[in-house]
Amino acid sequence: MGRGLLGEAGSRIAALEARTAAIVTDGHVGPLYAEALAASLQQHGLRVSIITLPPGEATKSYASLERVCDAVLEAKVERGDLVVALGGGVMGDLAGFAAAVVRRGVRLVQVPTTLLSQVDSSVGGKTGINSLHGKNLVGAFHQPSLVLADTALLDTLPIREMRAGYAEVVKYGLIDDPDFFAWCEANWRGVFDGGPERDEAVAQSCRAKAAVVVKDEREDGDRALLNLGHTFGHALERITYYDSARLVHGEGVAIGMCQAFRFSVALGVCPPADAERVEAHLSEAGLPTRLAQVPGGCGTVDELLDAMAQDKKVKGGALTFILVRGIGQSFIARDVPVASVRAFLQDENSTSRP
Amino acid sequence: MGRGLLGEAGSRIAALEARTAAIVTDGHVGPLYAEALAASLQQHGLRVSIITLPPGEATKSYASLERVCDAVLEAKVERGDLVVALGGGVMGDLAGFAAAVVRRGVRLVQVPTTLLSQVDSSVGGKTGINSLHGKNLVGAFHQPSLVLADTALLDTLPIREMRAGYAEVVKYGLIDDPDFFAWCEANWRGVFDGGPERDEAVAQSCRAKAAVVVKDEREDGDRALLNLGHTFGHALERITYYDSARLVHGEGVAIGMCQAFRFSVALGVCPPADAERVEAHLSEAGLPTRLAQVPGGCGTVDELLDAMAQDKKVKGGALTFILVRGIGQSFIARDVPVASVRAFLQDENSTSRP
């Protein structure tokens, strides 16, 4: 992790001692960085192919998986060789899943180019594609052999994507680190402007995520805390058909985290002041915090509940939520009655509409 | 493993304490057993769905994977729930792969209904589909929670499928158990006729495979011995377009094992008498042993070599073969020169044509 790391990609990746690397990228990121990355790998003796896919969440599909797997095989990537995911979370998830299943597993290098993927999806080994039934419902756990996060690449990231990634940075504070949340309140402008605060935020986020994943790689226990804001957030993404013009993942998470706080307040376990403080900070950073801010609306309460029930963090028919006792005090609540969620959402719908 | 085990399926599977089971089967096997299996599971309190696909190797496709994954999600199979593969190796591989990737892994029960799947594919955790580039090139390692092998189901198995499965039984003797090969020579008719020899052959085969897999689940070392006959065999399957009218997997393996023995003789490491004895026994059991026996032929030497090079047991561009010093004395030969293979295949082509 660091500023300018992409320049060292060839030597860092060559140290993995593979013979062949298939770079998987998209039509936005590829033209900017793929040729330079390929040249750097070739200089270090690797045989390189570049596979370019359309940008956007719709690319996390079965059809793209087939296309990437066949292209990786066509590139004669053998066991011990590499798939290099160059791009944001979509590329990381898709290329990572292909790496997990081609020849029942080849090695993976993540080169995340967005804030979101640098602080979240490139760490932890989750890979996958979307199903008609929901986001990331088909996939594999496949740890990367190497993650190269060049924070300088974020200098040209659109502001909306920067904000979306920042929601996940804030999440690490909300989960179990109130000091880091306070640091975010004081330093968020530096993160956006590319000062040393950015490197610090990325490093702290990766450390926080890795600490959770190391304890619970397969998500049988505490890893679920990383889903703070995601049960609501995924439902919103589903209901907006993963249409990034309406909602991107980080925006869904921002609204979802605020909902998790407000729901915790409604259940009487969290002080209202903490929920207000979270909402204030996310708003200040330019993120949405309310259902009403989703362009085109987000359906009825029943539609939201149905979208939630398809989330994979469901066990035995009961809903599992990450709730909070305050900032930095999240916990896993299993068997949350659907009636409580329904009442909360009805209240949200009535209060968030003018 | 045992005769009549399907009658106990409900209680055995219910012991896994899942709530929902999705039975994945094909149009041949489903009509015979799926309803009875579903009823038995429902009696034991499980919610059951049945997903039926076309029979045949062509079903091990990306499109089928999508169909099965979506149907399993539609059936609301959650983590901890079950996918039940009811059928031969195609169903086991396809449903097993779906179980590996739906929600990044749900539990799998294998109910193999062919000799081949009972003695080979249901044990060991390999799952996958075929790619344009070769067989089983996309997949996952996913161990079943339970394998139920009812040997009575083989009573109605077509003789050609019985023979194909028997090739894998013989393989376990050829790998490292000369006594078991001699037992096969003496008892093969009982295996085919459904006597106690069948149960013994299935049990011994599963034990032999499990012993290898336990030592090397991910195929970094000795598990490769299980591929005796498979480098040649897979190439033949590929070259005949997985057309079961021309060649089924076990037939390819039978020819491939004979080729492995003849290749070993040609390389001067195996006595010719052992190769002749293997060929004689497989012929006696009704299996093909020569390239010329493949209806429609099997292409040129170059086409065969090219098909072999796409096999996933390739490392660093060199061919890896399982060779033999005699019956029950197989070994892994890495870096076999392509020139040797070419010379051998040219010889095979000239001698096997009348």
C-alpha cells in the first residue's frame, strides 16, 4: 500500500515466480494502466494477456465469468500462474472468482484502483458475481497472493466514487473503533484531497478488515460485523437493479449504516445522539443517509423486506442484523423479528418523505 | 455404501440437520428415484425442491451451472442447507460445483447412481464443468458432507455404463495394488452380476481413493496417481467432442490406461507382459483398449498432442504423465518430452490401424 506503487508492480509481481499472467480489467481502467502494467510484467519475464470487459456492476454476471474463464484458459494460465485483477470492486470480485475456479484455483493478484476496492473488496478473499436473486450470491473464498494498492490512482477518481469508498472507511470506525471515527470527522478532507491522511485511512482500514478476517475467514462468526449497513444497503441495491446511476454500493452502505443506527435507536439499544452524529458526518462528506435520497425511490416496505430476505446472511429464516449500542459498539443480532423491521421501515418511509 | 441404502436416505440425510434440500438430478435418473427421495426427506421434516436437467456430458456447462445456482437460490437454500446430487458423475460434478459457489458454499450430499460415480467422482471433492478448452477446467474442491452409494441401483445400469465404471475399479489395482488387480481378474463377473463381489469392489475402490485424497486433497502431489490413463483419456474425450455415442469417460480411461502401459513399455520402464495382461483383462470385460476402437477415429497425432497440452495437469509447459513399472507400480513422471509422446502416438496410430 502506498503512493506510486504501480511503478513497482513488475518487480513485486515477478517475485511470485509465475510464468504467465492474465490481466483482467475494464474499459475505464484498462486504457489508463493496463499497457504499462503489462510492459512492466513482460520486462520481468512474464508472458502477459489482457482481458478487457465493460465497466459496471452488470459485468458481475455468469456470462462475464464464462468469458473471463475461457480467456484465462486461452492465455494458457496454468496452476501456479496468475490472474491479475486491475480495477475496482467489480473487477476484483469477477476476476477473483475466475481465479478461484479456473483449473480449480490459480493464484490471484489484486490491483485495486478505487478507494472502495482498496479499503474493502481487495482484502479478505471474498469473490463472486451477482444472481437474479441478489448481489454476490454466487462466488468463492479465494485469498489473493498479493494486493497492490496505489493511493495515487485515486487522484483521478470521480468524486462520487471517492465518497462511496469513504463510506466503508467510516464503517471501520463505527464497528469497533470510536477513535478512528473521531479521526475521520477531523481528517476526512485530507483523505479526499490526497494528503498523507489518505494513506493513513487506507492503511487503517485494511488493518481493521484484515484483523476481522484473520479471526473468521469463512464468515461463521465475527466477520459478519463487516456487514454493518449492508443488509439494508444490499436490499437498496437490489431494489434499484444495481443501477449505478441511481445508487452505488457505498451509497447504499451509507444509507444502510444510518438505518442500522436509527433501527438500533428504535429498538432502544443506542443513544439517539450517536445516530445523529453518524448521519451528520456522512452528510458532510456528501453521502446520502436517507431512503428518500435514492433517485426514483426504493419501493414499498414489502419489497424492501423481500429484498432483504434474499440476502445471504439469513439463517433458518430469521433476519440477522448488525446493530449498534453506539459509535464503535456494533454487535450481531440474530433472530430479529420481521415485524420489528417492518415497523421500522414503515416509520422510515413516513418520516423520510416530506 | 451398501445394497438398498436409498431406502434409508431420509433418516441419514436428516441427521445433517438442514432445513432445506435441493435435489439436482437428470432426466434419466430423476423419474426413477427423485420423487421417492424427496418424499423420504419430507417425512423427516426437510423442505425439498427438485431440479431436473438434461442427461449427458453436455450438461456440464456454464449455462447449466447458472440454471442450477439460480434454482438452488430460488429454493431458498441457505448456508447450512443442502444440495443433493442424485445421478452419475455429470450430476455430481455440476451440482457439487453449484454447492461450492452458491452463497460461497452450501453443504453437499452425493447420491451416486452409476458405478463410475460410486467408485470415483463422488469421493474426493472434485467438482466442475467443462470449458471449450477441455474437460473439468472450471470447478472447485468441495467435499461432500455425506455420500450415499446404493449398489442395488446398478442392477438397472446399462452394460456400457457398467463397463465404463469398471475401468476405474481396475485402475485402483493398477495404481498400487497388484493383489486387487488379480482379484478383479478372478471376480469381475460377480461385480457385473450384482453379487457380493460388487459391494466389495465399490468398498475397496472408495477406500483406495479416499486413502490417496486424504494425503493430498488439493492435488499438489500423489493425488495425481489417480490420473492414471487420464491424460490420454481426456484427450480422447476432447477430440470426440465429449460425444457419449462415440466415447464415454470410462472407455477413454480404459484406452488411456492401456496407452500408459504401452508408453511405459516403449520407454523401457515396464515389462511388456504386464501391458498385455492389462489389455487382456479390460478386453475380457468388454472395454476398448486401442485408439482404433473409437468410432469415427481420434484425429491426427498433432490433434491428440494439442488436446493433451490443454489438460490441467500441465506444469511449466512440460507434460506430466502417470507411468508404470508394472501392475500396481505407478509413478508420476514430470517433464516427459513431447517428442517421446509424439513418437509413441505415431507408433500407436500405425500399429492400431489394420
